[in-house]
Amino acid sequence: MLGLTIVLAVVGTALLFGGGDFGRVAWGLPGTAGLWALGFSVAAYPITRRHPENPVGWSLMAAGVASGVAALGIGIPAADPNGFVLLLTNFWVVSVAALCTAVILFPSGSPPSRWWWAFLGVVWGAGCLEYFRAIPPSPGFAFLPERLDALAAPTHLVFQFCLGVQFLALVARWRRSGAVERLQLKWVVYGVTLAASTALVVEVGLANLFPVLYVPGTYVLSVAVLVAPAGMGVAMFRYRLYDIDVVIYLTLVYGALSATLALLYFGGIVLSQRIFAGFTGNEKLPQLAIVASTLAIAALFNPLRRRIQDLIDRRFYRSKYDARNTLTAFSKKLRDETDLDVLGEDLVGVVRNTMQPEHVSLWLREPSDATKPKAGG
């Protein structure tokens, strides 16, 4: 299956860039289907090798193969009177449904409760309707109703709704899981949340407010989707599970920093353009204003990073923030205090406040004769 996925992705992408119709590219981005195919399958391969009885790996592998078929359909030239190329292209629906299945079955291979099996049936049923409704009437598909127009809108809404409900499966499993499984779930929740947040920013924010950034944003979205299967692979192997807290922290800091700098940059350009047009009547923004905005963003990078990091520490990592402030205050006192008893009490207080142990005591070794100060020395 991995070999088949690689062949489909490579051949489909080569056909697309060799003379395919970019107007039919799914998701508005050339090469996305091939990228997803390789990402899903590469993440699934070690899972299926190590845990062949677990359907999570096989669901990811099925998502990779389906994305490979979609990549092949996108790469084939558009002349298709019978609709068979579109039949291949629509396999992206199968890929999304298989990825949703992997999320719901993660990590044990069974859903949180038996009712989620019924939900998976709804997902695949809505996916089948979503798959066939976009196929035009043709001799090859005479059995289909006239484009299934009556089911087009409700089917799409049901399918999108089902993709959102998969978050509830993670919540339900979280409430019943132990410490290790919660760490595993953190990786998947992080990947799914990152993909959903990126899709919201790209498809809603950039598409409506900054259309010029929409295409670069789709590239970022394509990579963000692959974080979910990569997180599943890390969690299934239980490799460096505790690092997820560091990953989440850095994502919060630099994600908020990037969004703030982007808003300031483009807001500054728009404001400069309005001011310049008001004084000169020329709508074209001079290069000096763009250079000034760029230099301002460069100057604001470190101050904003510190402010955002401090805000996130206070809001989400309060214990870390308090510990850092306590250690900073103790370091200042350590430079000025010379009384050993006072320093010992302060040190015990710092340990008690930052690490919160059940018991703490301080032992000081008596100086030996060799280390005692000599008279007159």
C-alpha cells in the first residue's frame, strides 16, 4: 500500500506539472493531494508494522492511498466525457473520511463507546453522497440521479458537521483515559486543533480580508493537516510524549506573535496607503512606506515576543510564571544577603513555592579543617 501510494502521488504530480489543468486542482493548490498521500502513508507505515492489529494505522494508510488516487485524477488531462477522471479526483472525500476514522479510533483501535460506530456509519454514508454528487450525468454513470442536486447542500453540511463532531470523540476518550493515554491524546488534539485553526484563518480570514495571501496560506494549511497523522505516529510509539507541552507552548507564543506582526504589517501598509493617497492623490504606495513598515516590524519582534510570552505564562502557565518570578527575586537577594541562616530560610521558601514538595529540609556540611579560613589569612 505504501508503494502504491508513492507511485500514485509521483505519477499524478508529474502529470499535473507536465501539462495538467490547474483549474481543476482540488483544494486550489497543485501537489496537495500528492503531499497528503505521502504524509498519511509515511506516518501510517510504522504504525501498521508495529501494531498490525490496530485499525488506526490502516485507516491512515487508506487515507494515503485515497489521496494518491485523487492526485492521479487531478494530473490526468481534463477531457473526460464519461466522468471517470472526476471519479478519481473525488477520492479526496474517502481520504478525509478515513482520517476522521483514525482520529475516532485512536489510540486503542475502538471508539470511546459503541454509539460512535453508528457515527462512523453516518460519516461514511455522508461521504459516499458527497463523493457521487459532484459527478456530472454521463453514459458511464447513468444509474446516478441528475447530479443529485437535491442532496448537494444538505449532504455537504452533514459531512462537514461530522468532521467537526470528531472533536467530541477525543473529549469523551479524554475523560476516561489514564495519564499515559492523555499524553497520547494531547498529540492528536494538538494536530487536529492546529489544522482546524489554520483552515479557519486561511479559508475565512485570508480569503476575505487578504486575498493576496490566500494561496501562500493554502500551502501552510496543507502542511498543517499533516501534523495530525504525524502526532498519531509519535503517540502510538510513545516517543517523547512529554515534549508535547513544549510544542504547545512554542506554538502559542510564536503563533500569536506571527499573527500580531502580520496584522501590524498589513495594517500599517493599508494605513500608509490611505494617508499617502489623501495627501498626494496617488493610490500607488511608495517603496519607502513598505520599507518603513518592514523595519518597524523588525524592531517590534523581540519586545512583542517578550510581552506575548509573559502574557501566555500568566494565563496558561501560571506555576511556571510564578516560579520564574520567585527565582529572579531570590537571585537578587542572593547577591546582597550575607547571613547564611537568612539565605537558608529563603532557599527553603523558594523550593517550597516553586516545586511544592510535601517536605523540604536544608542540610549544610560543616567545613573541614582544610577549608576553614586560617588566622590572619
